[in-house]
Amino acid sequence: MAPQSPSSARAALFDVDGTLVDSNYLHVRAWQRAFREIGHDVDAWRVHRAIGLDSSLLLESLLGDDADSLGDRAKDLHMTYYLGARDSMRPLAGARELVRELHGRGVQVVLATSASEEELDVLREVLSVDSCIAHTTSAADVDRAKPDPGVIRAAMDRSSTSGETAVMVGDAVWDAEAASRAGVTFVGLLSGGISRAELEAAGAEAVFEDAQDLLDRLDSSPLARLLSL
Amino acid sequence: MAPQSPSSARAALFDVDGTLVDSNYLHVRAWQRAFREIGHDVDAWRVHRAIGLDSSLLLESLLGDDADSLGDRAKDLHMTYYLGARDSMRPLAGARELVRELHGRGVQVVLATSASEEELDVLREVLSVDSCIAHTTSAADVDRAKPDPGVIRAAMDRSSTSGETAVMVGDAVWDAEAASRAGVTFVGLLSGGISRAELEAAGAEAVFEDAQDLLDRLDSSPLARLLSL
């Protein structure tokens, strides 16, 4: 069931890493290996907290002054190691089922990520719910990733929705900040490994354990608003 | 400089994984691989939150009813994969320096862990501050690991300290709970990837980013009490 008319357009905007696919911890490992190879030991917890952040900001925050000279090499190495972990990637609990349920109830599912096209192809293959995804964004759509609101705005443009007819679901503080700047309600999930208190402090209207928990309590969640539009 | 007499005995009890060595995220990966091999996909964030917990409790919480039949095999596989990551293990920022400083100021440094002897050997080799470590505990000393207070009590017995003359430093909610049950002040570090709010809620008197941050602010931390005894 698809939206009947532009006036009924409504969308759930999803971050992908740590929200739909269990990839945050693979990103941590890939960045750590990349940083070590360029001569920087960066502790895992600091990398974890920067996952989902625009990569230039991630590099600045973790490499400091060396980001300019070494950042591009680190990005290339990260991508090689990350894509090399393809076989370890799995959808998070309930991710596929939640996407299917929203699609079935007439809500556009939009992947609002700044992953590269290559990464996004892998993530979509892992998810295997392509027929239920209305739109996607990728690195090609935005100059700067989260917490810049550009990704969210692109996702809303594409789905013909607004702050009244869209809800963003993500696992990172950066998702919450981007949603807030774009004027969209944010629902946080713990499945990326970031705590409830941090997601709430960053503006989450509600926090669920994972996609399965959100699906189980969908009708009392902030997404219920979309279902009744 | 060693304590002058039993009356001046004082000790800093340290958890090791995630507190002194950057190994929590390696444990997550090793458990995930082990679980997958026995037919269980467990999302990374759930494994992360169970790190530091007694392994039988970790297995019960993550495998449910299959813990009895598959737990031993999972433990063996985890140990193989974890020890196989030996080359990726590094001390956390400031860990060595903090241990050396406390030792130099007459505080016994005790590794209060329930790691196996084999794991502990690897962790000590990674840390490379053996001459500054007064005592250790390991799996051989306790029937059940954290949050059971047995590990902390063994560490206090060995260092001839009490709740008045010891402070526990760790990164996990389980460290905080074990310390609380043993009647010892707990100082939390964020370096294991668990949030400030969770550590505080579990009873941390103070929370620092990592060993380096604690070292930088040692004289205004709960450890200052030990230094002035």
C-alpha cells in the first residue's frame, strides 16, 4: 500500500548503520585498523562515539592536526577494511520486519544516510528489503553529513514530507542533532551501542532497544502519528 | 616505594579489560564470532553491554535456554578468537602512566579481574608494567565473577586493605555493582564504551574519560584519599 496522494505523504527516515544493520562495531574495527596503519593508535571507545559523524569531522576529532595530511589515506583504508567485513554484516533484530510493517501500512521508508554508494549497495543487499524502500540518500546528495541536517532535508524532499509528516529513527547522537536541526521528531535506538541518556540529551522524543522493540510498541511510539495521518 | 606497614596499606583495585587494556571491543567481536559459529546471531550492542559480566551470566543473558548445552563450546571459541586478536591489543591512554604514578606514590596496584590465567598473562604482557603491580586475581580465585563481590574481596584480602583503604576503578556496570557489594568506593572510566549515566546509576562516585583523565585529575579524584593515608 503506497500513499494515496501527496497530501497523505508520510515517511519514516532511517539511519542505517547501527539502526538497521549491525555495522557500528565493524566500523570501529575498520577505523582502528586504518588509524594504526597511518601511525595513530586511537582507543576504540573514542572511535565508537564518532561513528555516524561526517567523516571529515570524525577525522578532525580523532586525528587532530594530522587529519589534513593523513585523513584521505585513513578514509581509503577504512573503506577497504569495512567492505572486507561484508560477510560479518547482519540486519539488526527486527529491522527487516519493521521496514516491511511500515511499508505495508502506507508509510514511505527512506534510508537517510550519507554512506557512499558502494557502502549503501552492500547495506541494502544485507537488508534485503529493497521492494519496501521508497527512497534513499547517499554521500552524493550532501556536502556534509550528520550532524548537518542536509541528509534529513534531502530525505524529506525526496519523500515529499515535512517535519509534520516525517519521523527520523537512528542510533547516534549525530542522528538526533541532525533531526533536531531539520525540525523532525527523532526516535532513538540503543542498537548502535550509544546509551539512552545520551540519545535523550541529544533530543530523542523516545528511545527503544532496537527495531524489534520499536515494532513491538509501534502504535504507542512517535511513529503512530504517521500511521494515523 | 612500598607501603611501610600494614597500617599504611592502601590499594587501587583495577579492572583490566576496557579499563587498562583496549580489549572490550575485541571481546565483542570474539563473542559474536563464537555465537555465530554455534548458530546464534547476537547483536553487537547486547554483547558489549554484557562484557565484564561473569561468563555464565553472560551466556545465560545472551543465549537463553541454549546456554546450558552450547555455553562451553561458545566459551572455548571466544577464547580462541580473543587470544587470536593478541596483536591488536594495546594499553588504553594513560593506563601505564597511571599505574606507575600510583605505585610511585606508595599505593598498591591490584589487578582485580576474573580473566583466566592465560588471558591475564597476555594482558600483563600488553601492559608491560609488571614491576608496579602488587597483586592480581584471576578466574582461579573466585567461583563467580562480577557483579559478585568475590573478585574485589580477594583483591582486598591480598593487599591487606578494606573498604576504607581501597578504591576500585573500572569501566563496566558490573564493576560498579561488585564494588558496591564489597563496600568499596568505585571510580568509573568511559574507556570501555559504557556511558557516564550508566556508571553513575550503578554507583560510581566519580567518572573520568580514561586512565589519562584520571591521572590528570588524580589529586581531586576519590583516589586522592588513598594518597593522603
